[in-house]
Amino acid sequence: MIIGVPKEIKNNENRIAITPAGVQALNSAGHTVLIETNAGTNSGFSDDSFRAVGAEVLSNRDELWQKANLILKVKEPLPEEYKYFREDLAIFTYLHLASAPELSEHLLKSKATAIAYETIQLDDGSLPLLTPMSEVAGRMAIQIGAHILEKRQGGRGLLLGGVPGVEPGHVVIVGGGIVGTNAATIALGLRAKVTILENNSKRIRELDNLFGGQVQVIMSNPYNIEKAVVNADLVIGAVLVPGARAPRLVTKEMVKQMRSGSVIIDVAIDQGGCIETIDRVTTHDEPTYTRYGVVHYGVANMPGAVPYTSTIALTNLTLPYILEIASKGIDRAMEENKFLAKGLNIQGGEIIHPSVASALKESLIYS
């Protein structure tokens, strides 16, 4: 199979979908790998490092897309890339189609095959290709939030961990999954006060045991969310419904009651967001805006700011699936791997994943 890896064009997206180790593995399995010039530079991988393990480095992006049977990306294709879609092309990347009707429309019309990292799911419900980036984003959310709380960034001028004689900041995390757990770990390390809201009673007990009572873990419902959010210095939106839009759990009325200079970070923004007042995606160039006196952060590709760590963490887990697709072909790979099959979102002009179909049914023109 001919595998193409273009340079990411999303704002400040510095990751690449493969490393030299991955190219070597694919090359050894008899596949051809095309890398766009400088695609890995910002992740710490030079063109020469890819050439050394058998990749062909191309300066012509059009040529790469046209030659490849399988395109590997990190983030969803942008409008400039829609022209490359065609029926005999498969794209393997983070897609988040539930909140992307325009992209979905073009994929459907082209009859391209779209496989999403974020909907590959194991029997225990875990999402193996979302996990590493959720770990990065959860840890970054606290790091970023602590910075934004500085007065010169528009925050309250509060040190998240406090000092002796001064109470620490209060971090409220909506969602107790991978993002929420990693955010809580870092917040505790900074000695902040931490509250997690979670709606799964089994998970609540797991989190309570995990953190040994150092974190307040409470049932997520509108009453408890409001009570926690209005007293928070930093709110982290960390809700995920696989393949579907995130539910809006933190309302505008809750945000209006927060203290001026408090901070909200919505890690779920790439799935539509769980904070009502974060109604647009921001970028690493302009990451924040202020509404009702509260600083809002809605960057959809947070791990792109730490590309060396993120690229390696992601490709460690994507490579086995890439090898399976390349060696067996799309149809056979899906038939023989039920977990990978859940990653199939669109094929032959049809939406395959039920949650994606449900999320898009009212927003799509195409049928």
C-alpha cells in the first residue's frame, strides 16, 4: 500500500502522524511511505531522518495526496484539503465528525473512506487512540489554567497552589474520565483544591479510591454542577461521549455567577464543547476571550503545543492499526478486528458509525 503523510495545516498543529520508527516498520512490511517536506520538523523529526528509514520525501502536496491509497493525519482535513477526497482514498486521523457537518458532507459526496482514531473502542469501553492525547490535554489544562489565572493574562491574579497562610485555588473538573483524572493529578501536585463531577457511580468510587480522599468526587447533576462551578477559580470541561457531540453541562447562567477573572478550559471543544459559553473554537495564536468577566479557553488541538511528546505518545498506539490496514486492506482489516471496525465512520457515501449518524442526521444536507 502507498501511505501518504502530509504536513498538518491546522493553526499551530505541530504534530505528525508517523515517526521514523513507524516508517521503518511499514517499509519492512513492504509498504511505500510518502512524507511531505518538513512535515515532522516541528515534532523533532527531520526529512533526513525519514529518508534514512526508506521514506520518500515529497515537496509537492498535490502529488502526495494523489499517489497515496491511505492518508495518515493527526487532525481533521481542512477545507483546503477537501479537493483531494476520492472514492479510492482512505483517511485515518482524528475526525470528530459529530461536530463537523461540512467535512462529513464532503467525505460522503466523495465516497472516500474515513476512519477515526477517536471512535476505535475496546470491549471495556476504552478508546485506545484517544487515551494518549486525553492524557496530554488533561495535564496541559491545569498547566495552561494556572498560567491564565495570572493577572497579566486576564485572570484573578491567583496562584493555583496557594502558599502557607493563603488558601489555594479551587479546580472543578466536569467529567472523571482520562482527561479529568490527569487534570486532577496535576492539580493535586500543585496543591490546589480539586472537585470532580462524574455521573457514573462505579467511576465515582474508583476515583475516590484512586485519589485516597484528597479529591472531592461528587455526582454530576445540574444542581451539583452549578454549586461547584460558581465557586471555582478554574473549571475544566472534560466530558466525552464516543462519536457524539458533548452535552452542554455548564450553562451560561452558571458562568455568569463565577468570580471575575476565573478561568474555563473546555477540553471537549473538538466534540462541540460542554461549556455553553465556549461557542467557538479558539487557536494557539488567540487562545482566549473573556465573557461575563470569565476567561474562556477553547483550543481544539491542545496537544499540538507539545508535539514531541504528543507525536510519540500517539504513534506508539496508532502504528499497529496502520500496519493492519496497510497489510490486509480496509475491508479485511475491519472484518478481522472488531475494535478497528468501530473506527470506520464513513465509507462508500454512507455514515457507518451509529453515534456519528445520529449526531449528524439533522445537520447534513447530503443524503
